[in-house]
Amino acid sequence: MGWRIIIIYLSAILLCVSAHKHPNKPNSPYEAMQQYKFPAGLLPEGVTSYTLNESSGEFSAHLNGSCSFTLENSYELQYKPVIKGLISQGWLKKLSGVSVKVVLLWLDVVEVKRNGASLEFSVGFKSADFPVENFEECPRCGCGFDCGSGNGGVLENW
Ligand SMILES: *[C@@H]1O[C@H](CO)[C@@H](O)[C@H](O)[C@H]1NC(C)=O
Ligand SMILES: *[C@@H]1O[C@H](CO)[C@@H](O)[C@H](O)[C@H]1NC(C)=O
């Protein structure tokens, strides 16, 4: 079940960078995610641009390069330079650009759903639920949630 941890990590990443860069801009990735009932932290730091078509739900987030980090010294999570998906209220589907390494396999995270206080992550044939509150912190490329003082511990219970 290690892949679950990675997925959680991923989620936490999604919204934080943009929020810091454009705290007052309504169309920042961070605010956009919140508009769709997702927590901050679904995008990693380093997002350079973001697009959202509000009528179709198509979104994309661009990173400065690939981003990966290890979770709890065991699991790897990877973001490609372009992350795409279809977003609607509490439902992020057809996700591409995010994968998690489980044992020896890289699995694409294809869907994230919000169910009340939980987020359900799916790699297609398998899914797992995690508390939304675990995604309020923003992981960073390279070190994830444990980059230094005050930022660690988010995933300690996993
Ligand atoms: C947004 O999505 C709608 C519906 O699919 C489409 O008609 C429109 O061209 C899209 N806009 C952009 C800027 O891609
Ligand atoms: C993107 O990468 C370039 C080249 O490494 C660097 O100069 C630039 O500061 C980076 N931009 C961001 C937002 O990290």
C-alpha cells in the first residue's frame, strides 16, 4: 500500500506554488483548485504557468522540468513538466503527468476525487482514500514534505 503515501504527497503539492506567487490573483492554480473543492497542495512548487478552460474543465500545469522526490525513503513520486487533466467539482480525471513508483513499477495516477473530508486517489485498478487535511502542506521537489524545520511530519502517520 506504499503507493498511497506517494499519491498523498502528490496531492499536497498541487496548489502551493502558485498561491505563494500570486496570492491575490483569482485565477492562480491554488485558487482554481479550491474553486473545485480540492485542497491546496495538489501542485508542486515550481509551477511556472497554469491554464484552465472553465467550460470544458481542461487544465494544465507547467513545471520547470521533471520533479520527483522520495516519500519516507521508500516511495517515489514523479511529476512531468506538463500535468494535464479534466477538472470538475471534486473530481479530477484523465490526469496525466503524475506517476508513483510502487515496488518496481511506475503507475500513473489517473484520477483524484473528493469525498467529503477524504480524497480518493486512483491509479486505475486501485484506489485509496486520504484525509483532505493532509494536503494542506505543499511538498517540494527533491525533499517533499520533509524539507526542513516546521514542514515535516505531514506524512508521519502514513
Ligand atoms: C474551452 O472549451 C470549450 C468546450 O470544449 C471549447 O469550445 C473552447 O474552444 C475552449 N476554449 C479554449 C480557449 O480552448
Ligand atoms: C526555470 O529554470 C531556469 C533554468 O534552470 C531558471 O533560470 C529559472 O529560474 C527557473 N524558473 C523557476 C520559476 O523556477
